[in-house]
Amino acid sequence: FIINSQTGAISIFQNVDREQYGQYQLVVIAVDQGSPQLTGRTNVTITLTDINDNDPVFVDSRFLGRVAENAAIGAPVMNVADLQQLQLVATDADIGTNAEFVYQVVGSQS
């Protein structure tokens, strides 16, 4: 961060990433031009707001399931490896509503 020495306006001077650092603590001083010079000091907290800059990522890259051909509509698909109900899990590095998502089937092969 950089501060304008005449106005006190604080600006960023390089890219910031909320997933890397969500908050910054700055110590700012003001120095007068008198004689003797006197100073004031304050703490500034800058909190980065999240933007939706991360894609959801599935915990596993491939899932295998099976279901009987006569299974009732709504019957769970079973995980082939351990015969538990197949549940897809994804994560998102964003926060708040930017990290909320829904699962959708967008295509299938037969």
C-alpha cells in the first residue's frame, strides 16, 4: 500500500489476493512541519473483499458409480469402490456466496 503524503489517501500499488492475505494492518504516522516536529500515529486495518475468482474444484477428479437397471426413480447411485452412496464433493477457495455452488448434470453418455 502507498499513502499520498499530501492528502493521506491510501492506495494499492500492486495486485492483492484475498485468498493469500485477507487483511492488512498498517501503521500510519503524520509528521508536522513545525519546530520541533511533532507526530501522530494511528492503526489502519484494510480488509479485502472477495471476488469470484476461483473455480469450484472436485475433491476427486473421477467418480465411478453403479445402479441397478430396475432401480426406482430417486434411488441412490452406489460408489463402485466401496458400495457406499456416491456423493460428489467440491470446494471453492472463495468465501461467502462466491463459495456457494450447486451441482448439475449437463450431459451424459450411454
